[in-house]
Amino acid sequence: MTVKALVGARVIDGTGRDPIDDAVVLIDGERIDAVFRRGDMELPAGAEVVDTGGATVIPGLVDCHVHVGVLADNSFLQVDDPGALADQFMTTLLHRGVTTVRDTGNFDPDQVFRTFKKGRADWPRFFGAGTILDGPADPPAPWRWLAIIDDEASARREAARLVEAGMDFLKVYVWARLPVLRAVVSEAHRRGVRVAAHVGHAVTVEEAVKVGVDALEHVRVGRELVPEDLRSELDALPGRILDPLVGFQAWRFIDPESDLADRLIALMAERGTFITPTLTLSQSILAGNTPAGSCPEGLDEMPEAVTDQWRQYAYPFDYSETDWEQAPVELRNQMAFIGRAQQGGVKVTAGTDLTNPFVVPGHSMHEELRLLVEGCGFTPMEAIVAATGRAAELLGRQEDLGTVEKRKLADLVVLDGDPLADIGNTRRITAVYKGGRAVG
Ligand SMILES: [Zn+2]
């Protein structure tokens, strides 16, 4: 196989180190063989030179929170040809520079999971949790891909079953109680597998961090950061149907710079807990799930059956006028908290919560990067790391993925523009490589 040399680009390698200008990226087969400044080393004889002068090369992006597995069996969106829809989402992701996805729960770990794990050349790499482990809810949770568990023995048994079925990590959901979460973490860790948790209802973020959860999904910190004298005001608010899942109301009372917030951030940093805030989803919901308010880019590529259902599933159908007034405050405070978490040394990663309403495959990943920079105050470099090098660390795959370095898989995105100057330039994609192969 000939060696390929991408020559002349600025390389942002995904580690957070300074970029390398006028660089050469040597690709041998599916892996990167060397990265150096032009002139520092000879190009190997016969190398196929690809001129990338004036461009910027970044690592392939990792969307750290998707549910694409649910597409293949109509368990979330209902369409005539679910296989074709799954294919459309996956190919769109790859073409928009997402070379890896982390799937935080689907229906059938044997069938669906293997379809995606096996994958295709023009799909992103797939790491998944399979069936989500949850506790009993009243009324029952709206999704059918949950395993309902209410005792420690079943928690250990289910965790063991999923690990043995080859899941890359486990996912625990909002109605699971603390003893169940603790048992899942203990069983998973004993077997060398990480646990992601969407908590914030039956269990607080602080409790989850303390029992050893590795990764937090969404910004589900809430009531515990509300000053005590305001908690009765929060508790008196009329509940909304999906509050157990998103719990945004607390954010109108939270000061992201308070001691309460700082203490939690310090705990997360000390324990090395990852957090994937899925701000694209928060924005989409708090903007009323209107395409104009969320991420309209790429929406016209989506089948009408999908956009129709997105409109129908729009979450905030029961928001009051006050809720709408407070929505921008709630989004702003969440983002300020994530900015502070980043500064406080918490491992923030980037994910979108695709296939939720108006979270458009691929395009939304660039929106997430924009929100990290413009909403949370990340530097563009920090946002890129959150979507690449640190994302690979979250997957436990930093040997293979996430950075433009020797021996890594050559998953690369070539940009016509420098994202360090303007994070919006991550959208200006001219080529995507997966495992050294240009994606057609
Ligand atoms: Zn999710």
C-alpha cells in the first residue's frame, strides 16, 4: 500500500498542544506514520502527495452522545425504511467530520448493536452501551429500550449480561436508585467496563460521582446547587412531564459561580469524572424545539417523516409563560457552569444527543463546538480537544483514536479555514479520512 502524505496544512493534533504549521501527515495504510513540519524529514520515496496547503487538519470528531442504534428498528422515529434512515444518519455524520460515535443506549443489544458495531466503510466507528439500565418510574418512562431494575442482585446480573454481550460501556438512567447504580458501577468496574449515567432525578450528580460513575450525561446538576432559601420556590413550581429527564427549572435559581457550584466542580475534577453536557439538546428544547431556535443547518437534508416527528415530539409542550421567560437564563447558566467546570479541570466532552428533535446528524456536532466556545467560554482549542483527544479518553481508546499522532488511526478532517481563529470553520470541510481512506 502506498504511503499518503498530506502536505502543507496547519495541524491541530487534538492533544491541546500548539498547532504545527506547514505540516506533513504521513499515512501508511489505516494509521498515521508520522507528523512533522515540512523539511524536518524526507518524504518516503513513492509517497502519494496530497496538497493541503492553506488548509487545517484536525482529528476526526467524536460525537460522545448519540442514539443512532434506535434508528434501525423504529424504536424512536417511525419510518417506512428504518435501515435506510440509519444509513442516512450514519453517512451524514461521517461526511460532516464525525468519524466516531458513542451510542448511549438503544433497544436490542444483540441485533441492532452488532449492525452498528460491524458498521460500514462510510459510517463512523461505533461504541455503544446497548440496553439502558433504569429503575421503576411512575408513570413509566417513555422509551421502551430500558431494563427496569430495582434490586442489587438484578443490577449485577444485567450489568454482567451486557458486558458479556460485548457492550463498550454501560448506561444508567434517571429512575435508577442509588443502590442499583452502585451495584452496576461495582460489577462493571470489576469487569473493566465504564459506566455512564444520566442522573439528576432519583440520584444526584454528587451521589453518582461519589459511587464512582465514570461519565455524566447532560447537565443534570440541579436542585443541590440551588441556594437553600430558594429551594422551596423551586419545589413549588408546577412540574412538567419531562422534568425528571432534563430538570432545567433549577437553572433559573443557580449561580454558576457560587461556592456550591465550585465544590461540586472540585469533586468532579478530583474524581476524574467526564461530563458530556449535550448543549445542542438543551438549546433545542429551551428554544422551543423550533428549527429557527436550535440548529437549522442540514435540516433540509432530513426526510419529512423525521422533521414531522421532531415537531410532534417537541418536549416543551407544557411550558408556561414564565418557563419561556426563564428558558434563556436556564441555558445561559448551564453553559456558564460547564465553562467553569472546564476551568476547574473537569473532563468535558462534546456530544449532541442525536436523534432528539432538531439535533441534526453531524451538523449539530459543529453547533455543539460553537456552544462550547461562544456559550461556555472555551477557547477553540479546548473545544476541539473536548471533541477529539478527550473524547477518545472517555471511550478508553486513546491508543487508537482522537489525535493526529504517530500510530493512531488516520481519522482526519481537512478544513478550508482555521477553527482556532473562528470555531465556525469546523463546518468548512473539504475532506474526511477514516482509517486513511478518503470518504467519498
Ligand atoms: Zn441521550
